[in-house]
Amino acid sequence: MVQIEVKSDIDISDSEHEKILSLLNTCFDNIFGERIFFKQAPHLRFLAKENDQIIGQVGIDYRVMNLDGQLIKVIGIIDLCVEEIFRGKGIGSTLLRSVENYYSCKADFILLFADNHQVYFRNDFQLANNKVKWLGIDEGKIVGIIEKRMGDCLMYKPLKANAIWTEGDLDMMGYLY
């Protein structure tokens, strides 16, 4: 039986750090090195565990952004991944639903960037073609402000019934996760 555990990133144990690092490097072609984050550490992690083994995870960034001149509260999905032998069993969807339930009505949108949209479409996320502005970070250093249209990977899902996404400019007011 898969259990979902929510942990502040600062409370991740050394053992959990090693398990998360192995999972991330396996799922994302070793781009993480020795860190369990790519650009910036997430605020929280949702960990999918089976028999105390971490088999999936997703990092969370909570932030206010500017969408077409309006401030919005956003839950950012970072590095959702599931160990390969457990894929196709709904664990990614369970992690997404857990995030949605945890933050229900506390933020306007869930936002993410993904090359593979399949699991997100199954969970009612939509692609958006906004021009996005963010703080560029590379190898632990700020490299400037970047602006780019992100229609092939920017996805969102409203958390509040009255939250309306527009195609205006999106200022992330921080880094791109």
C-alpha cells in the first residue's frame, strides 16, 4: 500500500536525502549531481512510500506571481517522478491529487513545466502559451532575467472555482522550476 508523506525539505533525513537523490538522478538522467534540487530547494516534498521505500516524489514551491497584471497565489510542481518499476500504477496521479487536496482553496493555481504531458492531462491540467518571465539561475548563480513563450511545457490547473487563467504575460517573480 502506497502512503504519501509530506515533509519540509529542511526536515529530510540523510537517509531520505540519499533515496531521493537516487530517484531523481535515475528519473532525470543524472542531472542533479549530489543535490536533491535542480535550481532551488523546494519548500515541501510529497513522498510516495511503499514499505518505507521512497518510490516517488514531488517538490512544492509556494509563490505569488503576476499574471497579466494580477497577483496570483501559485503552488509549483517540481520534479514529479516515480521509480520506473512502479510507473503505470497511478502513483504520479496520487501525488498530484495529494498536492491538490493539501492546498485546496489555499492558492489560485497549480503550475508546472513538463515535456511529457500525459499524467498531467489525465489529472485535468491544461497547456498555456503565456510569455513567461523568470530569474535565470545556472550552477548556483543568477544569470539574468529570461523571457520566453512556453506553450510547449507550461501547464496549470485552477484550485479555486473563481480562478481564471489568462493568456497574458506571466511574471514568475523568481526562478523557473
